[in-house]
Amino acid sequence: MLFIVFDDTGFGQLGCYGSPIGTPHLDALAAGGLLYSNMHTTALCSPSRSCIITGRNHHANGMAAITELATGYPGYNGQIPFENGFLSEMLLQHGYNTYMVGKWHLMPSEQESAAGPYDRWPLGRGFERFYGFLGGDTSQWYPDLVYDNHQVEPPATPEEGYHLTEDLVERAMSFIADAKQVAPDKPFFLNLCLGATHAPHHVPKEWADRCRGRFDDGWDAYREQTFARQKQLGVVPSDAQLSPRDPDVPAWESLSAEARRLAARLMEVYAGFLSHADHHLGRLLDFLKETGEFDNTLIMVVSDNGASAEGGVTGTTNEMQFFNNAPESLEESLARIDELGGPTTFNHYPWGWTWAGNTPFRRWKRETYRGGVSDPFLVHWPSGIKARGEIRDQFAHIIDMVPTVLDVLGIEAPAVIRGVTQSPLHGVSFAHTFDDAGAASRHRTQYYEMLGHRAIDHDGWRAVCPWPGPSFEEAERPFGTPITMADLDDLDAHHWELYHVDEDIAETKNLAQEHRSKLIEMIALWYVEAGKYDVMPIDGSVLQRIMTERPQITENRTGYTFRSGTQAVPAAVAPRLLNRPHSVTADVEIPPGGARGVLLCQGTNAGGWSLYVKDNHLHYAHNFVQRALHHVVSGESLPEGRHALRFEFEPTGAPDMPHGKGAPGRAQLYIDGRLVGQSDMPVTTPIAINPGGMTCGANPGSAVTPDYRAPFRFTGTLHSVTVDLSGDLIVDAESEMRMYMARQ
């Protein structure tokens, strides 16, 4: 059993779905199996992944949104209840080896640290082996890796040829081989969840260069050409209509020549990333053939949602600029065009390519129009399916994957797992469609809700209630605007849309006025389903939830102590330093001849901060999402012996987060309580530092600042580092007066 889960890969981005992007190994799976043209997801990653692995709806899994946005409501808490068993837990009871490789993102962020609890980590939910990353994304060059229940460093560097996709495939093959050499007849379940094609779009340059010039005609041409191929392939009906131009996407010809050059290169990098992933999946498929497992392995390939719009309207060299409302200018992006896809970037393409990647549908990830929820899905099983190279157009949803697997294996869903009575599965099997193209779908009704955006499918009809509107331009409100009761009343009264998707697959004709009674029926049905699955209360907020401090496993505190050689502390459980006064104090011993290295840091070259010693001076650097680098250094060298090296940040103004500006402030350096360096920082990171946790004694992965080369381990003795959030800062009037006079 093999699940292959892609990330942010749209309906129109695989070759077998009409895309010009080369995916020969996935195309071969379609040619040797079945391609489903009517599979649906939830519109976002964690929710979809919870459905794939449990067979239950995402709100019932506590996964209304990504785990970073969890709140206390039952459908929103990010904690998949143990009564919703995982497929891995079910198959363990039937003698399977179970492996999880790649992206997890299925537990509250505050549980990702070495303090646990570990019961919702992969090994706590029925997987015997795990290798991958716990959060939503990571660098493909410098990933935040976990092996079973502990952090590990990548086995090589980018300079040595390392890339996460290759590493994940290698690990998947080794897990299978480890067991097969001892128990060759023992079945396995591998859940392989690639980082591809989520941002950052990282890929070796030669792969991106293979696509050079392929997208120079732009996203409008891509849509038209892909749609024509989809009709030729039978992926969409011959009489289908392409969805209209999206108001948020500029016409390709309206862009300047330089903007088109940047956008085309960003898409070349994405296409290379997808083709590179396909290539390494081919190695896994070849391995299964060599071991004699290929024909008898049921393979299901799916994407967790539609193509992603997190690159903004222009695209970006660093996705963290999107999450911190700090987009760079076209000139700044162009200056780095040759770095795109490499270790120094965290790049993402523009909305135009997102829209095109979901051809023929409208909109994208995070929204419940079909562009967000209709995704590629392939099934390949030569020993169990007679049909070859056929298309299936029955309605299905990813909650149907687990029931289908159990159906074909002849396994009943367990009533109890580890002493916990199990809830009923919400999905239904589609195994009856494997060899019967004309079979009716058994999945008649499916609700959707994502960040306030709602929809429902029922018997070929589809109702959609977009939030904050059909597009950002039409809504005149930004993404993530919270929903009030007044908003909800107005939405229900005036803003539901109705489509007969059996005849209009791309939602081009809104029939809400012509079929008012049908629309009212669909709205009522949505509320029935919402009541069943813990959808209420609807929460459309994003920024507010990201900024809310997470509940912790310890009591509230203002002091944190870190020690060298320990695991990195994820952002969700690290002290939250942004936009507030804080201090960092390192208890060190400087040996004769001096020392060098990081004392404490957080983040990567995509953004973060670092307190470190270099050239026997104390330094602090703040990397503002690669837009600016603020640096302060002590005015005197460090004497040998034991000392307290301290950094303080004192805000001097309020953050201006809608405009991408964190609180300005004064950065001060102290040696044993004496002020030895000071600088004003006009802007700091406003919202989030990701990826990269808080690390003591070194900066693993990519360096926060170009002032040193990672991992830059501290060469003196580092007894501890203390972070203080109490707001009690050092007052050294004499030193401050000297510094003031020196500036005059």
C-alpha cells in the first residue's frame, strides 16, 4: 500500500492532466491505472491530510485549518481525536509494517518540541517508522528533520548535492528494504508526503533550466493550451467551458517585460521542482519493480489542495515576506533572479500561475471554489484493477480513500483501537468504480468550509459562499478578515452562488437567481452537515490566530533557559520575542585567545535573528525577511574568563503590521552589565519567523546572517542562555550618557 501525497499541486499541473510540465512517471501510473477527474479535498493541507489518513471529515478531526491556526473549539483545536483512528493504526492490527515519510503537520504546533507529548507524533498514531518534518513547510536544502522521535541534521549539504525529495525517497526505500530482507512476505503501508510542490520551490538549477522559455507566453496562454489538452485527454468534457478571468490576476500582456521575465522564471523553477519530484518517485517505483512488489502494491496519488496563492500577485523570492506583509519590489526580486530555487531563496510564484495551475477551475488553495478543492488523483494496482489508462468521473472526496482501502483488502473498520471506541467512517468506498466506468458515485453530499469560505456538493449541484468575496478585488477586504454574525447573516441572505456542476464543471454560470429554491435547499443542507461535523462557529480570521500565543504544557512564565547541544525549540513553544521588550543573556567562559560562534538564534536565511561572537566581539543581527539586515556590534572585545553577555530589545514604537513593519526598537549589547553597543532598528519582523527553531550554541541549516557560515558552533564554554520577557531592562545611566555624548 502506497499513498503519495503532493502539496499544493493543482488540477492542471500534472502532464496526465494536460499540463506542459514533464511528469512521465506519474503519467505512466495514469496510463497503467485510473485517473480520477472529480476528486475533492478540503482546500488546505493539514485538514486534507487528516481526511486522507482517517476517512473522517476535517472538522470532526479538529482540523478546521492548519494546526498553526488552532483554537479551543472542538472542530478547530488541531487535535485529531483518538476515536478517529488512522489507517496506519488499522493496518497494524492486520500485520502491516507502517511507514510515514515526509510532511506530517497533523498535531498542534506546541506539541512539536522535545518535551512532547509524543502521542500525536507519527509513532504515536500507528506508524512504526518516521522520517520527515513535523510542520507545514521547510527548506528543501536545509530541512528541519525528525527521525522517529528526535531531530536530526540532513545527511549532506546542498554543496554536496543534498535535496529533501531525494532524501525522502531514499529513506522510504530503506524502510521497506529493512523489513523485506527479514520478512519478505509482510505487507507494508507507506504514506509518502513530499515537500513538493509547496513553497519554497527549491530545485537544482539544471532542472529549472530544462524548462527555460517554456512559460514565456504567460499564464493566459497556459490556461488555454492546458484546457485544450484536457479536452483531448478526456480529463474534462468536450463541451466544458473554461472559467473566466480572475479579477485578481493581471493579464500577462499588461505586465512589463521585466515583470514577465521574473514571472516566467518563477514558473520554470516550479516546473523543475515538480519534474524533479516525479523523477525521484520514478526511482521508488523502479525499486518496487525490482523487489517484485510493484504489481501488487495499491498506489494512490493525490494533492492536498489546489495550487497555492501564497506568493502574492507578483511572486516572491522569499515566501515569509507574504506572511509578514512585507513584499519586495520588482527591482529587488529581479536582482536575485539567478538565485531562484537555490539555497539562498524561499521562493514562490505569482497568483497568475496559481490560477493557471488549477485549470479549468476558478480560484485556488484556501478557497472552496473548485480550484481550491478539485485535485489530481491517480490509482494504480495491476493485480487488483483490470482497467488500464481509463478516466473515472465519479464524484469522490479524500475521506473515501480509507474506506476504499479497507474495502479492497476485505478489512472491517475496527470498533476499538488501543482501548478507544472508534467513530464511524465518514467516507464511502469507490472501489466499485475501478472496473466499471459507468458506476454511480456513492458519495452524494459533501460540505466544505475553510477560513470562512463555504461550499457544498450534492447530486451534481454545487453551492458556494465565498469569503471575503469571489475575489479580493470584488470583496474590497483582505484575505483573513474575521467573520462577524452580521457578516454571516448577510452572506447567507445575499452571497451564496449556485452551479450545476454536472453540466458546468468550472462554475461559470451562477444559477442562484434562476433556481432559488434549489439554492435554499443547498444552504439548509450545508447547515445540516455543519451541525454533524463540528463546523461551527465559523472563523475566517488568520492574522489574529497566528498572532495569538499558543497554550503551553507548562505554566505561563517570563523566563526561559536554554543549553548548548540541545534540540532546536519550535517557534510555537519558543519565547515569543516579536514586538515586545526582551533580553537574552549568555553565561559564557571565553578561553585565552578568544572565542567565536552562536550563543542563541532563531530562524534561517529567510528571516530571523542571532546573538553571536565573532572576532572576539559580541554581535546581534536581525534578518528582516531578507528585506533588511540590522546589525549591532560591541565597541570593545570580550575579555577572557566567565562573563554575562547580554542583548536587550526595547520597542520605541508600535508595530504597523498591515504594512509589514514590526515594532521599531533599540538594540543594546552588554558585557557584565556595561553597555558596549547600541543601534536603533527602524523595523523588525512583525508576525512570524519560519522555518527554523530557536537553537542554543549553533545555527544549524542556513545562516540567519551572512556574517558567518553555519553552523558556527560556539567555541568557548556556554553554560546557559536565558531569555527574559518580563520587560525589566538594564538601566546604566553612565554608559548611556557616554553613548549619547559620543553621538553628538
